[in-house]
Amino acid sequence: MIKSLHIGRYVGRPAEFRALTEFLEAVGFERLPGSDEGSAVFSAPQGMISINKPAHKHPRQLAKRLKDVEKLLVLEVTNPDDILAIARKLKIKVLAESEPLGTPERTFWLELPGAIVVAVHGHPEEPEPALEGQLNASGKRFAVVVSRFNSFITERLLQGALDGLLRCGAEREDVDVVRVPGSFEVPSAARTLAETRKYDAILCIGCLLRGDTAHYDVIVNEVTRGIGQSAQETGVPHAFGVLTCDTLEQAIDRAGLKMGNKGFEAALAAVEMANLKAAVSRQPSAVRKKRSPLAAPR
């Protein structure tokens, strides 16, 4: 009886071989032990043989390409959009796309190195239902703890954070800004504010730049640990907006240039987590209280 199915393909040029193996690994094929520079064996979770009638229709632009069936591969995937994104990133040619009406299934054809045509089809994955916070800051209070050290950067992060909160619906009078000397003092101030129970979330903003000594590593670890510990022990969401960069140029990029504004991102995280906490607190308890055996019968 059959034990396995192995279909081989020969690729003429080394560059095509490298490009083909790179694509197969990127989309999730497992490269088996024993592969070398001249041969690579891949496995998939499931293998099948498809037998089709001659009248089986394909898009017109593919008709000539599919006459040589030995050059055709068919992949069924969990999310075709991910495979299409990988193909475009690797500059794999897309021959045709198809979205049948009335069904979420998608199909497209790619031309892989070595003149191999692969048909990719599948249903886009639907996200699992989950409890999550909304980006709605209306009616909520926030505190922003910002370091004065490296203010050239932190002030830009602060403006990004305020912009993010206001865009989500927060009122300016519901946002308190607290300034501290440096990033090392941020966790302490954040914890003091959290313990007042006046705020739905705390935003922590600072900027640490690597220097010539170990001082940077010590401060980074303490600031990170302190902010995380404050959030866990007080139960108030803390958003981490402290930059930890090797150079000033990296910090500038993350304070409003090509890497975005991390203060703005921290604001969105704070709003979402504040709403998530509120949503979780409204959920009914999954543990029913057991009646004491000594309780009087009703």
C-alpha cells in the first residue's frame, strides 16, 4: 500500500532555486533534514492528488500556461491574503486572481521561478470572537507622566500623546500632565497617580539614549520593571511610551518622523486598555458561589 507521495521539480538556475525555496519556506512549507545547496525537500501538513476532466475551466490568460500539467502546483491555504502579500514582497509574478461571487473563497495563480505555476486557494480566516477595548476615550480620565530629561524628544512625544487622546474623544480637562526630572522617576510618579484611583489609565513618556557606560542598561531595566510592576499591582493600565534608543537619530525618527510618534501610539494603547478593563469588569463571573452546607434551607 502507498506510504507517501513525492513530486519532484527541477529548476535550471541557482538563482531560481534560491528564490523558489525562499518562497516555499515563507508560505509555511517545512524544509526536511538532508537538504543541501543543490536539493531541498519540503513537506506540507497534507498532500492530495487532483484529477480533473479536460473541460475543467481556468482563466483564459492561464490556458496556455497550464497545458504542461507537470509545472502546476495547487496550494490550499488558511489565509490567501497572507500568501499574496508574501508573493508580492518576494516579487513573485501574479498571473491572475479570482473571487467567486457569493463565496468568501479566493483563488489566484502565481508564476514561480522555474516556470512553475502555482494555484493558491482558500477562505480568508475570520477572527475569533474576542473581548477587546474600543478606541473611545469619552468620559475617561488620563494622566501623562513625562520626563523633562531629553525634552527635545519627550515634548514631541507628549504632543503626540495628547493628540491621540483628544482624537479618541477625551476632553482636555480630563487629561493631567505630570512632569518628572527623568525617566527613572516616571514609575514612581505613575504609581502614585494610579493609587489615587482617579485615572482610567496612565501614560508613561520618557527618552533614554545609550551612552558610553552601563548606566543606560541599568536605567532601562529599572524603568521597564517599575512601570510594569505599577500596572500589575495597582490594576490601572499603564501605556509604555519611553523610548530606549541607541542614537538621537533613532529617537527623532520615533518622535514624529518616519517611525511615527510613539507618544501617539501609547495614547491609543491607554484608551484601548482602559476600555478593556471596563469591559472585563462588566462580565459576569464564571465561578458560581457555592452554598455553604451549613446554610439554612430556603
